[in-house]
Amino acid sequence: MGKKVVIVISFLIFCYSTVILAEDQKKEEDDPKKKEYKEIMKSIDLNYKAMQDFMGYYPDQLGKKEWGTFLTGGQEISRLTQIVLDKFSRPDDETYQKLMKDMKKYAEDIAKAAEERYTGAYEDIQYSHGRMRNACKRCHNHLHIQIYTDLYPGKAEEPPPPPE
Ligand code: HEC
């Protein structure tokens, strides 16, 4: 084969693979279900982080803003998780289903405590928030999704938690 032929063939292969790659990327972006799932997770994440900002206070340091964040955060995560359970259930993956339901339960517990503000409500909120974080982490580990940047700062090396 002449040098020119090799160059032409290489060029054609290069063009072809570029087209294939571009199509794959487009497919991923275009899949509306995947996109919706991501949007929901992003909202869950925002609510989770808003509450995270008010962890580790003394109860008497909490004002209207903090309690309000716990209430709406819990309600929102519960609502969003229910959408996931309805629209994106994975009946053949028990672990996924269980962790999703756990997340919803802890979100509900947070909202309830924030609404009633009984003595010890804040301690309960911190507990539920910690358990919820565990559910996030366990599900992502289970599915081999790595989201460490903001959610679990500095924990990238941590092995998956043992089953309960
Ligand atoms: C039962 C499973 C499960 C639980 C629980 C869970 N996630 Fe996820 N999460 C997923 C899946 C699946 C994806 C991947 C979505 C995709 O990329 O298609 C994801 C993706 C994400 C993303 C990336 C979204 C993006 O832009 O790609 C963030 C952030 C996230 N989750 C935050 C959280 C937080 C915060 C919690 C807990 C409060 C949580 N997740 C709980 C399954 C879960």
C-alpha cells in the first residue's frame, strides 16, 4: 500500500469515529428521562446542602430561617423522592428501592421535627440528616456513581460502607 492510501484511510477512520462519538453524546443529552432524573437529583442535592449548612449548631442558635430550611428541605426531598419512586422505580434492584425509600423517610422525619419543634427536634433533624446522607452515599456506591466533590469532601478513598 502506498503512503497516501494509508493516510487517506486513517483520515476516513478518524472522521467516522468522530461522527459516532458525537452521536453518542447527543443521544445521552437528548434522553429526556435521564435528563429529568438528573434534574431531580440536582434539586435533592440543593436541598440537602441547604440543610447541611445548618448542622452542628446549638438549638438556641436556630432562627426562623434555619427551621424554615429544614421544613422545606425535608418536604422537597420527600416530594422529589416520591417522583423518583413513581417514575424511575427499579423493581429488580431491591437495594436501590430500599435506599430510595429510606431517603424519603428521613426527609419526612426532618420535615416533621421542623414543623413541631419539640424539645430535641434539632437533635432528631441532625440524626435524620446524617442517615439520609448515608442513603445518598450507599446508593451512589451501589451504582458505582462517584459524586465526591461537594457531597463528601475528602472522602474519595473511603471504601463502601458495610451493609446494615
Ligand atoms: C436510591 C438511589 C439514590 C439515592 C438514595 C440518592 N441518589 Fe443521587 N443519584 C442516583 C442516580 C442513579 C444518579 C445518576 C443519575 C444519572 O446521571 O443518570 C444520581 C446522581 C446524583 C447527582 C448528580 C446529578 C447530575 O447532575 O448528574 C447528585 C448531585 C446526587 N445524585 C445527589 C444525591 C444526594 C444529595 C442524595 C441524598 C440526599 C442522593 N443523591 C441520593 C441515585 C441515588
